[in-house]
Amino acid sequence: MGRFKDSFINLKRTIVIILIVLCVAITFESFQQVYYINRYQLAEDVTFFGVVKYQALRWLVWLMLSYVLYRYAKSNASKANLSTLDILKYILLIASLVLLGIIIISILQFLVSDTTFNLNLLFGVFIPFFTFQKAPIYTLGYIAVAIILNLHFANIKLQIDVLELAELKKTNQNLYNKFSATNDDKTNILNIKIGNNHKIILVNDISWIEADDYCVKVHTANLKVYTMRSSLKSLEEKLNGNFLRVHRKAIVNMNVAKELKLSQPPCLILKNNEEIPVSKSNLKVVKDFISK
């Protein structure tokens, strides 16, 4: 909610800035028009506030038509990127709004003046005049508004995506916590590649695992041996707690161990009578496991 509140505040701030810029533009154009009227004696009894009124009316028309641009930008908010066709549509919409705005302010100028309404005068004088006077600045204004709105809606979409990802992460974390409460990350099988095939071996069917250079040899309960491209260290992390590192070259499934022989060197005797050496550094670990 805080993110959306910030976005709303930013939109309000943007609107305030646009209104301030409009006020500055209206004031500047009014001073400019008064200067030219007085300098070249184009009319009499022209006051600054009278000119401001007409300038404000024309920019009010521009501002009201901007709402169409706002609605169009909002309808495109779901798009990650604007296509060439979308940009062409924006250009056509802006051109249409500028033309419509010029026609409206031309008609309003007729209504507020003492001139009798005449189509020839409208299309021959008023519309060409306001086209040269307002079309460039109206167009630049609409382009700026379109860019600002697209950035604004893109920011909102990004924030929504971030919130959805955060919610997804939270959901997945809850599922993981629930699963890990009754399960661990240990594997139940070993996938061993043999030629072009894969041999699936149940962990419970493994008697012990022997290091062999860059590979390991997996000894199973049925006395078969499979070579696997791995290391004892990586397998030790994957196997469950019944597998114990008894030697730097051996991991034993303690479920199949029947006796610890404390000879020199010590060794574990498996149920199939295989003898697995136990290193001095691992002897205490083995004793502690057996005494549990």
C-alpha cells in the first residue's frame, strides 16, 4: 500500500508542476501579447488581465483534451514496450487533439468577440492564425504529457510486478517451510550414468561408497558396484544421516554395519562381511554413532 500511496503522491506532484508551468506559460504569453498589441497599436483598451482571461481559456481547452491522452496512456499501461504501431497511434492522437483544440478555441474566439460568425472567416482567418500561434506549443505539451504518463504507468506496473514477486516468494517460502518441517533436503536416490543410460539406485540399497580418483564407486547390497562421476564430499552432503564418513576414502551406510572392529587399523564389518577401514580421525564419530 505504501508504494501505491507514493505513486499517487508523485502523480499529484506531477499535476501540480504541470499546472504551475501552465500558469507561467499563460502569464508569459499574456505579457508577450500585450507588448505586441501596444507596440504596434493593434487594438485599444487592451488590459493584461483581459488577455490573461483569453489565454487561460485556450490553455484550459488544451488541458481538458489532455484527459483523452491520459485515458489512452492508461490503456497501454500493461504493455512492457511500445511498438512502432503504438507510437504511430500516439502521433495520430496528438495531431488530432491539436487540431480539435485549435478548432475549439477558434470557435470560442468567435463567441467572445463582436464578430458575426462566418465559416469563411473561421477557416480562412481564425483557424490559420491559431494554428501558427498554438499548434507548435500544444504539440510539444502533448508530447511531454504522453512521455510523463507512460513513465508514470510503467512505474506503477513495475511496482505491481515487484509486489507480486514478493507475494510469490512469501508463498513459496511458506510452502518450503511446511515441507521442510516433515522432510529434509537429502536425496532418496542416486542417478548414475552408465553409457547412454541412467541407473537409478535407491539410497537404502547402498552399502558403502568408495573414493576412486575423480569418481566414486557405489557398492550396493546385492554386491554390484557402479562408478559415478562425483566426489565423496558432495555425496556426503546429499545422503541422509545414516551414512557416515568413516575414512577419507569411504562413506558407509550404518544400517548395514554389524560390528566395529577395534583392531589396528580399526574397521567396520558389514552384514555381507566386507571390512571397511576406519581412520583414527573418524573413529570417535563412528563410536558416538553406534552408542546412540
